[in-house]
Amino acid sequence: MIPFYDFYKFVEGTVFYLLLGQAMKGTYLRMRIESMTQGHSIRAADIVASIQKEILNNPSAQGCRLPPIRVLAHQLGLSKNTVHAAYEELISRDLVISKKRQGFFVQTPDPYPPPKRSFQAGQASFRQLFPPLPYFESEDLIHLGNVFVDPQLLPTQQLTECCHSVLNQPGLFNRYDTQGYPTLRQKIAQQLRQRGIPAHEDHIVVTSGSPQSLGIVCLALQNRHIALETPIYPVRKRFLELNSYQVTGLPIDPFCGIDLDLWENAIATEKPNLLYLVSSYHQLTGYSYTTQEMERILELSQKYNFGILEDDWGSDLLSFSEYRAPLRTLGGENVIYMNSFTKKLLPSFRIGYLLGNEENIEVLKAAKHALSLGNSSLIETVLFEFLDRGYYESHLKQLHLNLDKRYQNCLMQLRKRMPKEVKWTTPGGGTTLWLEIPKEIQLSQLKNNLLERQVKIADPIEKSVGSSSLHGFLLGYAYLPEEKLNQALRILGEEINKFLKGSANK
Ligand SMILES: Cc1ncc(COP(=O)(O)O)c(C=O)c1O
């Protein structure tokens, strides 16, 4: 604040009416300058109060110019210092701005004005985290590590219909249901039973997809120590590390199966509380467990007293998945089961679920409540509509046909383009497989060479917990149109061959 009392000059009369017309650089503000004290001279405080009143009462004042200091001083018979002091005060009140060589203007209101502050808050210190992967990538780059399904194959039209239908229903819910919209849970339970998985709607918690499902289970655990397969879907690894969980990596090799003695040693020594695993169609490697492996894992679970969280995200992407019984069916209700609709319906439509049992459902619900209170009833109702109309089943049938075609084409191209030293998994459909390349080829070097030719491969480095004998990367065939995939595989084959020839010539 400036001390106004320093600036006043006696002027006869108390009211001045300034009429300033259109000028070259904008409209001048027309205003009355009054003395607040009858019969007294005008002071800087009077100028401030009068102009402020004019600005606040008159929306059309925004952006207008104020008379130049010398003009106003002349008209009021005051010193230029007095008028200047008044204008400075109007600036500090955010009512007026000064533009270099143009003069003073009434401020145009900012809808979100920064609060005036005399103190600056301190900064929290944050960890260094990997940013999430960019959602959009250059059109010129062919990304062989894309795990998504081509949007052309997704049921956007039917989802739109369901959204419209839900929005046309009278009234929206005014409460969320922590456990999830009850009719949706009934529908999910019914579909699981049709697939041979015993399920009751009361044991289901609807989630916003797999990270929330895992988050709920982890939050409910007493002991923060989790075992998981390695290599691993990187989102899982980051989630556990960020939350300071102790993590035990259990290696899987899709070409030789699982060394369960090695698993048993690790489990016996490290004593995890929970095993998170992807029993069918492991996302990175495409591996699906055999019945024998699943039975041994169930035995280990009893012997070493750990729980199991089965992530069955992939079965719905594979044709004939009805022939692969999940661990939940073999091992019973203590196996917590999770699944997700997002990749099969629309990546932006984030919804999945957990299936617990009579004993753990209350703690799972409590953890969900603590994490998010509840999710969007709107999305839950749209999904219910989609399932209820039978759209999901017909969509999956069509999706399987299309994905199988892409899968077969990918295998054919690999047979044609890859040297004999390269091998790959055959998950039986879906969206991705694992390509294993000779160890003498440096993956980072291969990656750089491919980038120069506009082909990108998934970064293999951060995907494992502990050591993994695998040396390769995930290859996605569900997103790219056939000709793009073929082009990228041709280039990949050429670059791998270059490396092998180079090392043969050494
Ligand atoms: C192992 C695994 N679980 C779950 C999902 C589904 O994830 P979300 O529900 O987060 O889309 C995926 C998708 O790629 C996955 O690879």
C-alpha cells in the first residue's frame, strides 16, 4: 500500500467528470472522480476509489484505457505524482495494467486469477519416476511392441449405443456402489459360471482395471511381500516397487516351461505372502501353464502358506479358451481371480473385476473403499447393458476370427523372414508373442538400428525382476495392419541377419 496522504493538492470543488472520447489506441474510460470527503480536495485515494468503483460496476470498462497521467493531473489540478501513485495502487489491486509505451488499461479479468500471496509454499521432494509411455506415437514409426488391439476391431458402435441407452434412462444414480453395480456383478458371475468358473455376485468387486484390482489386493494384505513371474508386465513391477513391496521374481521360460524346483527354493527362502501370476497367456511371453504346473503351484501354496492372485486377462482374447481351465477352477475359492474388459472392448473404457470368496470379500471391499470409495456407476451400467444385450459374446467371436488371422499371418512372416537362430512362442492367438534372439545380438544396438529405419521394438530392460534367461522382446501383431506388420518384420529380419553375418565374419 502506498501512503496516500502524502499526495494531495487542494482543488476547488469535489466532482470532476471526465469525458474522454475514442482515441487512436482504444476507448478511454469515462469516469467521475469524487472526493470522499465533501468540500475537501481530491487525493490519490479518491482517484483510486472512483476508478475502482467505475471498473467494478461497469463490465464494459474491461480493456479500456485510462487517461494519461499528465492529462488527469491537469484536469484535476493535481501533481503528476499524485495521479501516478493512484495508478500504481490500481495496478497492485490487479484492476489496471501498464503496457510499455501504450499507457494504462483496465485489466481484463482472468477467470483463475492467481491468489495474492506474501509467502511461497515449500516444495515436496519427489522421487524420480519413469513417465508413462506416450499414448500417441509418430505415424511414421511402426511399433512392434504395441500390445493394443486395432481400434477397427473394437465394438465402438455398440458401446456408443449402450452409452446412449443408459443416458436415456430416467435418472442417474446418486450413490456409487463400492462393490460395483449389483446387476453388473450378477451378469459377470453368470458369464463366469458359463465358462465353468463357480462364481457368486456377492464375491465380486468391480474395479477400474488390473492396476486397481492388484492395488486392492495389495492394500488388503497383511504382509507386503509378493512373488511374481519374471519377466513381468512393467506396470506391475513399477506399482509394487513404488509402494515399497518386497518382490520375489520367479523366472518363466516359455520355451522350456517352468523350473518349479527353482521356484520352490525361492519361495522357501523368501516366504512371500502372495503369488501374482498370469496362468493363461502371459502377456510378455505368451506362455500358458500346464495342468501339472498349476497343480504343483497349488501344492506349494499349501506347503508354504501363501495366497494366489490369478490374472486371467488374456483368455478372452484367445479362441478355444474354454479348454484352458483357470487356476481358480482347479484350486478353488481361495485363489483370488481377476480379469479385465479394457483391452477387449476399448482401452479408454477402464473396467475389470476381482473375484474373492466369502472370507476375503469384506476386506477386499474395505480396501476398494479406501482406495476410491467407488467407481463410475455410469461406466458400470454401460458395461451391464453391453453384456445383457449379448454384445460381448458376439464381439469376442468376431474378435477371435480377426486376431487369429493376424496371428497366423505373423507366424507365416516370421517363418519367412527370421534366420534359424531366432525362435518365438506360439500362444495360439491373442495380441502378442515373444521373440527370442541370439544372445550375441545386443538388444539396445538392434533397437537403435531399427529406429533408423522407422521400426520400434519394445524395450526389454525393465521388464524383469531379478534375472531372466530370456533375451528378446514382445512382438505385437493385433494393432498393426497386415502390410505394416509385414514391412516391419522384413526390416527386423534384415537387421538381425546383418548382426549375425557381422559376427560370423569376425
Ligand atoms: C498381465 C495383464 N493383466 C491385465 C491386463 C489388462 O489390463 P488393464 O485392465 O489395465 O487394461 C493386461 C493388459 O495388457 C495384462 O497384460
